[in-house]
Amino acid sequence: MKYRALLQLAGHSFDHRPLSVGRPFSPQLFDRGARWMQQQLQALDPATPPGFDAAIPFTAWGLLKYGCCLAGAGAAAYGLYLLHPALTPLAVLVFYYCEVHFLFLFPRLLDGRPHPLRASIRSTYKVGPLRALFTVLPIAAYMLIGLFRLRHPLRHWHIGCLAILIWYQDEVRNRF
């Protein structure tokens, strides 16, 4: 599925079920986000097991995910800066290339998959890492640009997250 179709489906779905994460800027950010994802996955597929496993350390997984992405981007930024300072912004691509490997981590955790990190990376490679990257980049841009909207700054963020869940449901969960 292409990013435009994912965003359109997600926007339509969000408009019909405008569930939000709640207070997104809190120490429980990853736990709240995972609860929201669980609700969305249940709405997308009623066969999704009900309930939320609060024993899963979503904050630890989220910190691992974004810590790796930031470390990769930081190392790339440093190396690119040494080559030429004008190349430094290309480190953003490294951040998202790292991120696509963790793209399906939270859905895999919610589905109770064994070895969720390995399952997420394997899913990314079955989808294709470059295809994943070029699908995620415009969705990420949509999410980040939406933060500058004065009214409902998190609407685009929710729609972007929902687009990834729709993609997961359509191309990963139902196939692998």
C-alpha cells in the first residue's frame, strides 16, 4: 500500500473514531501510545485479543527504539559533518533508516509475538527496507508538519501512527 492511501485510510478512520492518546507529553508516553495502538488494532481487526498487557515494558522498548535511532543519526551527523558540514542534514535519513527496522515493534509487542525486536526487523525486511523507508518518510513529514498546526496539532500525529498500524494490519499481520 502506498503512503497516500495509508494516510487517506487513516484520516478517514480517525475522523470516525477520534481516539487520542491523552496527555502525550508525560513519563508514560510509550505506555499511553501502546494502549492507544491496542485500541486501534482492535478497531481494525475485531479478532485482536482484547485487553492490554501492562507488564510489557513499553517505555523501555520505546527508549531502546529511539535511542538506537538517535545514536545512528548522531554518528552519521558527526561523520557527515567531517566530510562537509552541508551534508549533516542527511543524518535524518539515517535516523529513519534505523527507525524502519523498529517500525513494527510495538504492534508485534501488542500481538504477543516472541522475540518482538527480531520479528519487527524480519517484518521490515519482508516488506523491504527501502520500500519501508520511502513509505515512512512522507508519513513522518506529514506527522511533523502537523505539529505546527495551531488547532489540533496532534491530529496528524495520530493519523500517521494509525497509517502505520493499517499498513501493519494489511501487509504484515495478515501475511507473516
